[in-house]
Amino acid sequence: MRPATRLGTQWLWALAVVPLLALGVCAASSAAEVNTARLSVEATATLGAADVGATAAWPDTATPTASATATLTPSPSATSTAARLSPTPTLSPTATLSPTLSPEEAFDANFPVRLGSKLSLHFVRGSNGSYQWLQRARPAFVKLVDAALAWSPDLRKEFPDMLQIGRVTDAEDPTLLNKNPILAADEYVSETLHYYEQYPTIDYWEGWNEYNPAVWGSPQEWGWFAEFEAQRACLMHAYGYHAVIGDFSTGRPEFNEMLLFVSALRIGHQCGAIFGLHEYSAPTMQYGYGLGIPHRPDYPDRGMLTLRYRYWYEDILKPLNIPIPLVITEAGVDGGVGAGRPGPVGALGWRQFGPYWSQIGLGNDAAQAYVNQLAWYDSEMRKDPYVIGAAIFNAGTYDNSPFEVETLLPDLTAYMVSMQGK
């Protein structure tokens, strides 16, 4: 999570659709081949399956059992001695533009109809309560970080249709920023490949979290990151895995920066990747909704913080016909967003905003007030077929974090159960 800003940056329209050069990419004419000439990494069979964080397991009282009705198709395990393609997790086939569909309808037809809530949780570990929440709420996806990755095989058995998104927090190496982006991506995948081999039931892997260029708006730095992410996505695809690309912090990128990232989204989509963003706001989830961003007009159904993603899809990805699915890998109330927010100074997570919410008439029950805000956000996401969902930050923190959602689970469960089938 990083503070948002409304500072304008240099207009760079000319770079909106110009592909970045020297990328190792999937050949657009074949969904099953990758141009391996640029995939220079050589993963060796000696890469170990190192543990990530502390070893964790679900409580004995909530031992997962395999579903009696669902047939589990094991995720293919990659080998480090030969590049191999595996099918992209089924989100939906790419739609063909039909004369009977408008361009927007044809774009939306690329994505499956999703019933129920699109909310989920961001897990670093679990508890009886959080596991029971999974059993009852049945979210479309789950986000697992570090120690929580150990739950992935059991989750696949009990929830075979639930997408799993994984992240390891020790994978980023700042020295890569000084290298050629293609070589840097090769090195990054080589260093993280053993995690993918250790947890083959993870459907999509995040990469660089909240990329923070030294100079915001720099064409050179954004070009570097676009090449890095495109190469990472296609190299992972060659090994039989799939990437989440982007994972930008809340309030980022700005419009001109996103134009510089378009090539990565186009290439990443061809290589089976999905697009990841973070969306936070404060003092409520609605703060900044209806306010514009630099270089774009204000719209009543978009925001500078939450629902910011609509700028990227409505103004860039739909016109260019790049139907890459979107997942909000972190979301919620975070007082650190900046952006001139009102409310209590120094408050961060939702648990510290309860008194303020009471003062402004949102009720004395902070958990219910927060769920009401999340329900509003959910109702907006459900209007956008390309959105897989949003992971609420954070479940399983190791201290008395103001973001911890444990006390939120009863109200969140009731809401999500009420949305099932709708």
C-alpha cells in the first residue's frame, strides 16, 4: 500500500499503443507456443522446494475433506529441465466480435458470468473462524501469502473451483532494477521457480509488489517495468505457470503511466496472465469516488482510489480490445492513502475508524459499518464482468493489527451467504 497522489505528469499519448521492443513474448498467432529464443533462463533440477515463512496448517477442527461431487484435475507440475506449456486456468474463451454484439458487449463476452459476491480475503495465515468463512462464503478466489501457501493443496481438494493467487514476499531484489529488463525477468523467474514447483496448485503468481519507480512518470522506468512484466509472464507460461502482472499500489498508475504499460498487458494476456491492482481508500471506501485523475475528466461511476480501474478498462483496454481479467489483490480501508483524506489523523486499518464512522452517522457497530462499505464496493465490481474479485486486507496478521478481519467475519459471512446465487 502506498499513498496516492493527484500530481499531474507529462502527457505521452504517442506511446499508448507502441509495442515495447526486445520482449520475449508469446507468438500471437499460436496460443500454445512461446518464442523461446528470448527465454534465456535455465532452471536446474537442483532448485530446492524451500519453505516459505513459518510452517502452517489448518486447525484440526477444520480438516478439509475432498468434495464428493467435484472432480479434481491436478495442476501440472513444472519441470526445470524442459520448458512446457500448460493450459491457462479456465476463465473463458476469447470472444469473437459478432455483428450482433456491440464492441462493449463483445469485450464483456470474454468473461464468464459470476454469481454471488466478488469479495474474498488476503491471507497470511488462518484460524478456525477464517476457514469456516471459506466453507460458508465460498469466494471465487483466495489470496495466499508466504506461510498461507502451505494451505494450497488442501484448499484445492475441498474447493477445486476456487482460483488461488500466491505471493512470496522475499522475491524482490532491488538490484534487478539496474539490469536489462529481459535478463532481470529471467533471473527473477529462475530464483522463484522452486516456489512454483513446491505449490503447483496455485493458479496465478504475483511478481513485483507495488512497483515504485525512482521517478514517477518516467518513460524509461515504466518501459523497463513493462518489458520486465511481459517477459516474466511469458517465461512463466513456458514453464507451465501463470502470472499476475502489475500489482500497482492504490492510486497508481496515473493515466500516462498506464499508457506506457499497455504493451505488457497485451503481451501478458497472450501468455495467460491476469492484471492485478490494489484499491484502498479512507476514511471510507467511498472517499474519492466521482473524483477524476490527472489527464482524465471526472466520471460519476469512477474514483481516484476505489473503482479507479474503470479508467483503464473503459478508456484503454476496451478500445484496444485487450480482454485481460482483473483481480484486486488487496483492498479495504487504509488511512495511509493520503490524497487529502478527512478523518482521524494517524488511523490506518478499519478498526481505528469505528469512532469516526459513528460520528458521521454510519452506526456504532464498526464491523457492520465496514461490511456495508464493502458491500457497496462489491455491488460496483459485480457490474464489471472482467473483474474476478477483491481480496480484503488482511486475515491472519501476527499482531494486533488495525487491519485484522477476524472480528469482521460473522458480518462478512452473513453478507456473502445472502449474495449466493445472485
